[in-house]
Amino acid sequence: MKRTIKTILLLVFLAWIVVFLVDQIRWPIQLDRGWSQQIQAAETQNGDSGSVNLYKWRDTIILLQHRYDWSSKSSLCSIMTRNNASGNSWTQLPLSDVPSGYHFYAPVIDSTNNRILFEQGYTENDQLVMSIIFVRVTNGRVQVGPEQKWKTDQRTLLGETPPNVHINDPGRRGGPILGFGVVDGPDLYVPFCIAAERYEGRGTIFGDGPFNNGVFHSPDAGATWQMERISDFYGSYPTMCRSGNYYYYLLPSGYGKELRCFRKPIAGGSWETSEVVTKNYASVDGGYIVTAEGDTTHICWLDRRHSRWRFNPEGPILEDHEIVYCHRRDSDTHWSPDIIVSKGVRQAYEPAMSIDGNKIVIVWSGHENAGRGFVNGPTEIFYATSKDSGKTWAKPLKVTDRAKDGITSGEPQVAVQNGVIHLFYVQGREDRHLSRQAPWPVYYQQRPFPN
């Protein structure tokens, strides 16, 4: 009997060794040489800070770039539109008439009406002040529309609360967490997360909550607004999208590692009970992307299921993250089984995704062979594609090959349109001794969608 137990333990140990060794094998990821030459479309404000966001606009693409003017302490934004199909030149359109404070990183593109929705909000004196503006882009001109504002008090947001509960630090201005919304004809949706805190003594925070995660909905193009409360747990970085028949609301939940989804019929009705998309979400800013095409909603996210913690002497403990994908048709009762699309990449960051019919492309930055002692360091740009609406995925390929030279390639943005993949990313050499670095180029490359 003892010999049998020892034999079983030995076999289990040997199996673990085999699994560990197989996991350490990293076959080199092929460099895809089918991309066009690099073309500089813009430059960052400071190293990899101040990159661009990419959006499809009817039959073309546009870039939005957010900068901060340190001298005037204000935010600035500009739009860049492509002049020709090759992407060799760009026209920059500054948004100089936009009031400061707007969330340029979360615009809503309304290509049907040639306009962009920008949102902003702040909390002050236990009130939430929200505002939106529409920016029209026609014939190379930018027109900034009138600002629309509304207020919501703390009682409306959270109900009755004790006197020491506030949605902003008393005497100071705070802010909600806002995300990408939806413009659907006259219906406007702005997703938000509100967190109150209890104060004991002067400025001392004692506990968190209550919470309110939901949307501000205007059924009449911004003339009136109503609040739709969706959940009451701690959440952050909400995002919405519209499929054929539903509005979807995605939210990383609580202090844990879940990514939850709520949806509401477009034809009318209330928000459905949440469904967990994944319990392996890596809770980081920009850690997931959701978009819809027809009656199907697609999600990719940074996943921690195979994460291994490693000590980082220069900052927080590092984790290995992967890019995982799943989808759901409106008629489905659950999300599809998820697929790891970044297999072979040791650490993945900053996913971006674009869809055109049944074609999907996901890009990210990452390290191909980051060992146990690896701390940050240069990264490459990788991508993976699916040509059957996400059912199967090609192996990931590399776009750049500069990490061996100490060069970082990051902040990727992608759009697939009319059978062509358009890719933007920043590239430069990090100097950890400088708090503010010189601007880095924002490069553009394209290639036909792989057959």
C-alpha cells in the first residue's frame, strides 16, 4: 500500500515537472513582413503619453489626440483625418473651442450624423454636474455645438445617507468615472460609476460606499435626462455598445477580478440581471474592449488565469497577462467559450480590437520571452485575426522587431475596414531617469486582411 502511494506521488510530481517544462517552452513568434513601411502620422506629448485613439468614420478613419497644456493647465484635443487611401498624409483639426475638462479619451462617434459626443462630469457640494457637447466634422471643418448641462443631487443618486457620507471630499471637487457611451438617434447614453465615502474627523475616510453604477439616458437628443441605476456594487471603467437588438453595459465588478455584463432590449424594457463574462479579468485601466457588429457583441480582455507574480524592485508586483476573447449573439443565452488569442506571448498589455463583418483583428503590446526576473522593458506589437466572426483564430504574429535594440513599441490602435488593417502605435526608447521624456513618433502601418 505504501509503495502504491509513493508511486502515485512520484507520477504526480513527474507530471507536474512535464507541465512546467512545456509551459516554459516559447516557440518564436513569426515576424509578419506583409505590413507597409512605417509612416509617422503624429507625435506624442511625452514619451508614450499622449498617443492617439483611432475610430472608423464611414469609409475612412479618424484619429483623436488628447494633450495637456501645462502652462494653461487645460486639456486640448485635435482631430486628424486621412487625406488619401494610402495614409501618407493627415490633416489636423484642433478643437480649440471645446471647454476644458472634457473626457477626450471616451468620445462617442456618430458617423450617421457626422458628429462626435464628448462628455464630462464632476462632483461638488454633494452634487453631480454633468455636461455634453457635440462636435461636427464636415468638409474639413470642425463645429463645436452648444454645451448641455444637468445636475443630480446625492440623494437622487444614492438615496438617504448618513450626514458623514459624501460623493466628494468636503470642500473639494471630485469626479465620477465615465465611460464610452452610445448615440442611437435621439437616444443618448452616458455610462457612469459613482462611489461615496464616509468621513470621520477632518478629511479622514472611513469605509467606502454606497455605490451607483448606471447610465444617464436622454431620449430627446439631450433636452432632458434621466438616470438608470444598473448595479450597487463597487465598479469602474464602464463601457456600452449597441448590437442589433440590445444595449450592452460592461463593468469590472467589486474589488475582485470579474467582468460583468448587463443588457437591455432596444425595443423597451429594463436592464437584465448581470452575467459574469469572466472571473479572470486583470483589473487594470483599459483592460478590456467591447464592440458590436450586427447582432453579435465581441469582447477581448487582459486575463490573469495563468498569472505568475514576480517581484519588481522598481514598482508593484508584476503579473503575466494574456489576451482572451469571446462573443455573444443576441439570441444566445450565454457568452461563447473564451479563446486565448495571445498564446506564445509571455506578457500582454493594451489590447485593441476592430471588426468588419466576419473579420476581426486584435492587437496588443507585449513581451515574447519575459523571464522570471524581467521588469518592464521594451515591448513589441503583436496581432491575431479571425475570419469567421471569432470562432477560430490564427496564431499571433509580430508587427515590430525592435525590442532587441532596447526600443519600446506600445499603445496600439487598430481599425479593419474594407479588407485593410490600419494600425497605429508609438515607438521610442524609454529613459527611466527622466520624469518627462521627449515626444515619440506615432507610426502608421497597414496590410491587407490575411486570407
